[in-house]
Amino acid sequence: MYAILDIETTGGKYNEEGITEIAIYKFDGHTVTDQFISLVNPEQAIQPFVVNLTGINNEMLRNAPKFYEVAKRIVEITQDCILVAHNAKFDYRILRTEFRRLGFDFERRSLCTVELSKKLIPGLPSYSLGKLVRSLGIPLSDRHRAAGDAQATIKLFKMLLAKDVEKDILKEYVRKEPKRMMDTKLVYILEELPSLTGVYYFHDDNGEIIYVGKSRNIKKRVNQHFTNDNPKSQEMQRKVVSVSYELTGNELIALLKENQEIKEIKPRYNRALKRDIFSHALYQFTDENGYVNLKIGRASKNKKNITTFSSLRSAKNSLTKWVEEFELCERLAGLHGGTGNCFGYTIKSCFGACVEEESPQEYNERVMELIGQHSYENQNMLLIGRGREVDEKSALLIEDGEFKGVGYFNLNHQINNLDIIRSIITPMNNNRDAQHIIQSFLRKKHNFRIIQLSIQE
């Protein structure tokens, strides 16, 4: 659990500042579960430049509670939490100073979103909160007020958790999490899991990830792991001390993240993905009469394909549907052999390309339309889908036919600026399996909106 924190102060000499406003949001890595926001009477004057910066003046704080009156609530809401703040050294120092004046030793672990941002989003011109969130397209209201800055820090921290592909933040959290008794451990773990779509991670007592999976219902799937009595499941049940998860909002991103995490982390209990997850592919060639032919064949790394399939049956089913949809010739599409006219010509669903009654130009135009729909080679596009929350959308970026990664946004203006799109995207590997997952997913009925991009360097 995290406590996202922002503090406004009076300004003044080092370690003599007083708190004028505090906002704390208890955050489980996905949603806010509790919050505390209050003005605080610092019992000293506010520096004039701070009044101009924050808009908080001495008159506003005359009837506000003094720090000792809110101290108990601060202790309670931050109990067993990691403090997260933008420039955490400052906020943590101010809190410890105020508690020290009360004779209380306030200690919490802390994370700084400035340091995390420099590590996970390098190369930005500024890491001040205002400029950083603006460059990432994160909405920020009430700048230099505790609640506004803390809410922006929550959105920034969610983005940093997504960009932490090494899962260092999660691993560190699991290492320091209190360990539970073995007999009740699995029950407690299940209680904290959501019935939502995403990727889940099993951790051992060192915080290391020993298994990665994806599901449209994380709680239900993990429960199956915990109740399965096969030897592998029973061994995992003994080893797992914590389950973390990452909500994705939709199954496509969950599939892509699971594929990448297994390849990169190589968890002990996942089968190594040594072979591609597809076996067949659709190819094209032009015959001696100028007609573009289609052909299903075994997938090969040395041959450029249009799209890939997980099985021969899946390939034939898809191609049969496309031949009907684009009114193509069954023989030129490789569905029937032999010479002369195809069966489709007999029943007038083929316009006669097989017997050269339809010109290559007319026929090839429809074939290229099919290819354009099911191959994203050289394409620049965004796939916009469901996000993790009601007011959020997901974005999957493809540039020059290469899958770049995924990200999330709240405001439409963010997807109209290519620089912001690139900054919110968490990079992912453009391997053959990722291409297959995207292409096969888009062949099915889906709710993604496809935006063609105009890339200008």
C-alpha cells in the first residue's frame, strides 16, 4: 500500500518551516482507498512569496486545525504504507520535523517520483511536477495546492508503475511486506485480488517473480491455481508469498504483457516460450498472368508474410471468410487446386479471374484491400481501447509497421500530439509473437478504434 503525499509550507529557514496544507491519498497501486486533505494552522506567518505561489494566506488558516490535532489521522492513514511524493525528501523531512516537535518519531519508507521519473522516463528537459506532467499529458489542476499536486502525483506514479518493466518497485514492496502464516496466506492473497482483466505475478519470499499469467478475471484464475492439486500447482502454492497484478483494461494488452514478461523474466514455473505461438502464415505472390495469388504455408522467419495463424485450421477458416468477403477466386487464393475455373465461378461468386475474364488490375485491387486490412506493414496507427478505469482509454502504438508499446490516457488532446503519445507509451518488444497476437486479435470482433497517424519527422 502507498500513501501519495503533498505538503505546502510557510517557507522560511531550513527545518523551521510549518505545514499550511496537507493531502494524503492511500493508494493500492490501482485505486485510491482512503484520503485525508486539510489546511493546517502553522502558528507562524507565511512568507509573502509562498502566499503568491499557493494562494494560501494567514487569514485562511486562522481557524484551521493545528498540526497536533491532525497528527493522529496522518499516522493512521500512512500506517504500513510507503510514502510517495514528488521530491519525497522534502515532504518526508517536513513531516518528521513536525512530529519531532510533538516528541514522536515518525518513520516510514519512501519513494520519490522525481528519482523514479529520471530512471524510467529519461531525457526529459525538466522533472518539476508541473512541467513533467504537462509533457506527459497528465491533467493538473490547482497547481501548488496539496490536493491538486497529490492527484497529479497519483497519475504520474501509475504511469511509472506501468513503465517499470523490471518490476523493481513491486519486488521491493513484496520484500518488505509483512509475511503471513502459511495456512491463511492463500486466503488473504485471494481477498486482495480484483475480478478484472490484467496480468498477475506470483512472488516468492525474496520478492522474485516465479510465475506470470493473464486473465479476464484475475481473482478467479488465481483461485484455480490455489485449488489445483497437480504437483506443479501444489509446489507453487508452497512457494508463493504474494501476488501482485497489473490491470490492463482489455485482453489484448494483457496478452501482449504476458507474452513479453514471460520471455524477459523467464519465471521458474512458466514454460519457456522457445517456439513461436503461431505455426502458419498467409503469403502472396504474383503469377505469370499478373494476378496476385494467396497461399497458406508453414510460418518461416525467412519469408515475409501478410499475417500469421496459430493453426492450419484457423488459417483456412479465416481465408475462406475473406475470399467470400472480398469476392476473390478460391483457386487464386489457394483454397482449391487444379486448373480452369473455380467452383465460385460456377455459382457466380467469382468474377472469372481464374479464367482471365476479370482483369488483373480489377482483381488485384480487392486482394490488396484484404492485405491492407490484415497486415500493418509500413502502417502508422493507434489502437484505442478500453482503459483500466471508466474515464481512461488505452493506446497501442504502431509506427512504420512496428509495434512500439502501450499506454493510457484520460484526455483526447493527448492522442493528438505525437510527442505526448510517445511519452505515455511504455515500450514493448516488436517480436513475431507480439505481431501475431495483435493481428489475430484484430481478426476477431473487437472494440478498438483504429486511428491512422500521419508521421512527420
